[in-house]
Amino acid sequence: MTDGGGLKLVFMGSPEFSVSALAALIDAGHDIVCVYSQPPRPAGRGHKETPSAVHAFALEQGLQVRTPVNLKDQTDQKAFADLGADAAVVVAYGLILPAPVLEAPRLGCFNIHASLLPRWRGAAPIQRAIIAGDTETGVTIMQMDAGLDTGDMLKCETIAIDGQTTASSLHDELADMGARMITGTLADAIAGTLKPVQQDDAASTYAAKLSRDESRIDWTLAADDLERRVRALNPWPGVWFEWNGKRIKVLVAEVVDGVDGTPGQVLDDKMTVACANGGLRPTRVQMQGKAATEMEDFLRGHELPRGSSL
């Protein structure tokens, strides 16, 4: 521990979701002895090597950053152990931590996971919760073990999911929630008052990594399922259908009840499309290579007549 009562911490994270937690730990007075993040990757039109969001923020804060390709090498494991950290905080890091890394910090490794474990273990818990129609989700602070999100739960908080919740809005809310929760968890760790709760493996579900294969709209699904996918899969990988050889991305959509037709058939001049159950009406779209627009404006310049098949 530091002289000020904070902990010597290693922080391990990569995407924007993780930045809030790192900032909160700095503000709480902990000593961040090193930050681990995914290696820089090509990004943008120029495919320039670009550091992760956590990497960039850590450099702004004057912190040491390491970006190993993995942590399997004994040299990397020793370098981690030599930091002498009290604990590691792991948030969407993206690499598996081998046993020597998990065991090196005095208090172990704490993970901020964006679901109510054991539901939605895995890579995409935010999106999978929305797609499944869950009415709530949250953040679990977990003591990490060798399994995939299987460690004992230390703290858990819940947030509602409603018909307006998007992956983007939920991402931001859960990032802020996790940042607040981890500082409280570490305070309890210092005080020795943590009460670990074992997960019920029988109740677990798996949040598979998102894939571009999920992007194309399958009109044979129910309309409410598709509407949830629109909210869950934007901004990435996006949801789209094809018309006249062009991809049209659906950014916002609404369910229309009481309509019937062959799945994929345009049912009216408002672009209601028949699904297996009910209809889906895109209300904001983006044609490939064009700016996003409201469907009403889109239809003024593009003819998708009633009876068309998508």
C-alpha cells in the first residue's frame, strides 16, 4: 500500500469502456504502477498504428504502459510480478491472464464485468442482454480465477433495460457504474470486509463475440427481435438490408403490430416491412457511402414501392 492509504495497482484494459475505471482509480488516490493494454492496431483510412483508448489515456496521465501480444512468456510474467502490485484491476482487457499473473498481486485480480453474472459471461454482455430482451442488466465486480468470468462475485449493481436502451447508451451507463463500484470494492478490500459469493454455474449464459455475420437483417425473425438487434448492434457491426445492390444500414426502427405479409415484403409507403411476426419500420437509415437520414427524407429520393421484396 502507498503512504496515503491507497493501493499499488496494475490496470489492465483496452477499449473506451475501460477508461472511466482508470480515471476513477487515479482520482481515488491509488498508485497505478503500470497499465497493460492491447497492442496498437491499424485504424482509419490510412491504417495508421493507433493505441487503444486506455493506452492513449494512460500516456496522457504520464503512466507506464505495456502492450504484450499475450502473457504466456515467462519473461512477461516475471515483469508483471516484479511490479509488486497489491492488486490488478481488469476491465475489457482482451487477453487471457495465465495463473502466474492471476496469483502475482497480493490481493489478486479484480474484474469489472458488464453483466449480472453468471448471466452473460464472455465478450459481448451489453449487446447480448439487449438482443435477448432482458429487462435488466448491471455490473459485477469479480475476483478473477482461471475460468471465463467464473470467479467469486464481490459486488453487483443493477440497471433497467427498456425499449429505448441502445448498446451505446448502456455502454456509457455501465462504464460509469463500474468505475464507481471498483473504488468501493477496493476500499472494502483494504478494510478486509469483502464477502465473496460463489457463482451458480448452472445459471450461466454465454455472451458470444459479435460478428459481421449478424449484420444482415433476417426478415424471417420476429419484428421485436429485429428491433432489439437494431438497438444492440449499432454502432458495430451495424444492421443492414440490401436494395438495388446497395446496403442500407438501419440506425433506428420501430415495431408495427397487426400487419401481415411475406417476410421481407414492403407493406406500405412508410417502409413497413413484414417479418415472421409483425412488421419492422426503419425510421432512420444510412445508405452505403451517404449521410444518415430520416426514413421520410430517404424515401423522397429513393423508391421502395409497396410489394417490393427485400
